Amino acid sequence: MTTLPRPTTTLTADDARRIALRAQGLLGAPDRRAGVRGVLRHLGAVQLDTISVLARSHELIPYARLGAVGRGTVEAAYWKAPAAGASAAPHAFEYWSHAACILPVEEWPHFAFRRRAYRNRPHWNHRLPDGVYDQVVKQLRAEGPLTATELGGAKRTSDWWDWSGTKVAVERALMYGEVVCVERRGWKRVYDLAERAIPEALLHDELDDTECVRRLVRLAGEALGVGTRADIADYHRLKGEQVDAVIADSGLVPVEVAGWSKPAWADPAALAAPPRGRHRTTLLSPFDSLIWERARTERIFGFTHRLEAYVPKQKRVHGYFAMPVLAGGRLVGRVDPAREGRTLVARQVTLDGAKAVPAVARALVEAAGWVDCTDVRVERVDAPGLREPLARELAVLLG
């Protein structure tokens, strides 16, 4: 059993909360010069998801930190700009991290351990027909970049799980690292050969598993600011024992956080200066890395967060895609949004008391402007007595 060093730093729960917010780019002045690419490098992973209400989750992440950055700008920052030409390397690649995530291209070598694990995987859920893998690679070499449909079809039937042999092959090639997803086009993955998409200096699997995991543990600690073993493991979906094996020489330092029942580790840079600055007031994607781990969100913010998109409608408490509202460094409510023409509809609003009303109104109006809506309509408020104050705040902000 590994003996952990004794913490030399003790943090209050509020210290830990502010450190986490700053580490996630939600406390202090945003780095607009670095822009979306800076957000991606800072977070280390931006989760993708199929659901699009106001926008897709990977667009909502930089919006929460930078404000109303154009959605086209977001896509161009992640991937290569269309005008850059076929020879331009992307700034990111899509791979399996916390989930399906956009990752900075410079981290390609550090996912070698995962690519090796997939290559050594003893069984798969989808059968790979003979010869199809080589055919897909050959076609991409001759014609790529291509979607699965362009390669010959994504599904055998309309069932979501019933992949065609071509889709099985190209997804297997992606997991092995022979193929890379270089962009999303109409939410379809666009595949290309890694030898074309990844810069030559990065295109290798030379790092051993320990070095890869050590790097991802360090990146997770920097992105979290402070976290438990479970927090750090969850960020890139590592195993606890993988974290245990490298954390002592990862560069993270042990700390004690008041009220936390588990040992914690912090980025030493996060401890060097008190976290100060302006707090963002914004709607958060349920897949935002600030809150994507439910136990951590409850521990830091005292806020129980659950995506209800896959919960039967009659059993939902806060709505289909309830977005937590961040204000003053706290989670002060939830909004379940929709769009009708140029109206942002708040189908359900949950407020943490009257003090949350101004912040929720500001978050709604800013989000409306970002998605080119000129009006906001509130349908339901969990506390009926707060409906009128919220309407007044919205009226003032909308002019």
C-alpha cells in the first residue's frame, strides 16, 4: 500500500471552490487573445455531445468563459480553418478522454497508452468483416478526409446501434490511432489518416504508459486546481490505481481541504497566489468540465446536478437540458432552455431564492444575444412568487 505524504497546506472549502473556478477559467479576466484555442489548452479536454438546444456543448464551453464568441469562430478554432488549405494541420483532434472529447493536438503522444489498450482489446461489441479495415484505410489514403457515409455507409439499418462494416472499421481505426477525426460536419465525424492530420513531430507512440498517465494526471490537476484522487482520475477517465502509481511524481502536491473526507492534491501554481478577480455570470452546459462529475459538484458547490434528457418526461424535476447558472462563484439556479424563432424560451427556471433573480436574468439575456434571439420568454418558475421579479429584471435588461 502506497504511503501518501502528509499535506503541508490546508485549504478552506471556499479556498478550494475559488481555486477550482480559476483553474477552469471562470474566475478572473478571460484570456481573449488566446481565445477558444486557449480555453481548449487550458482545460485539456472539451466534451462533445449530440444534444443541441441553444448550441452544442463544445460551443457552450468557450462561451461560458469568453462570452459571445461566434459559433463559426469556435469551430474554426478547434479544427483547421476552411481557407487554410488541405495541408494545414488541425489544432485539435477528437478522441476518448472523459468521454468523446476535443483534445489539443499537442497531447496526441500522451494518449498512446489508450491506443495501445484498444489495440490489445480482446473483444468488441461490433464484428469487423474481413478485409474492410484495409479497404477503409486505402480509401482514406486515396480520397480522404471522408465521413462514414462517404466511405460507404454508417449503418446497415435505421437502428442507432446497427453499424455497417465500414463504420465499424473506421471507428476501430480511430481508436487504434491510424485514423483521426479532424472535424465534425453536420455532426458527422470526418476521418483522415493520422499520418496526414497529426504533425510529424507528434505522430508517435514512443511514450510508455507511465509517462502518458503521469502527464494526464498533471493536466487534470492543473485543470481542476485541486481535487481528490477520484476527481483527478475521472477527468481523463483513468483508473484509480493508475493515478496512485504516478501522482507522487506528477508535480501535484498533497493538500487538506476542510470538509473533504478524502485526501486531495493541488496544482502548485494554483496555490502560489490567492484566486481573485471577476466572476462570470453564465449558463453552463451540463457537460462543462466544471460540473461534469456529480460528486465533485456536490462537494464544492453543494449543488446536485443531473442531466434529465434521458429521464422520462413525467419524471423530470428540472427539465430536459437544465443548464446550471453560475454567478458570484456559486451555482444559483437552473434554466431549461429552448428556442422559438428569435425568442429564447426558458421552459423551466429553478432559483436559489430571490437573490438569484438578477443573475439568472443576466445569464438569460446574454445567452439570448449570443444565439441571435431578441426576446426571452419564461414559461415556468419553481417558486411562483419569483416569477414577477424575474420578469421585471428581464424587461429592464432587454430594454
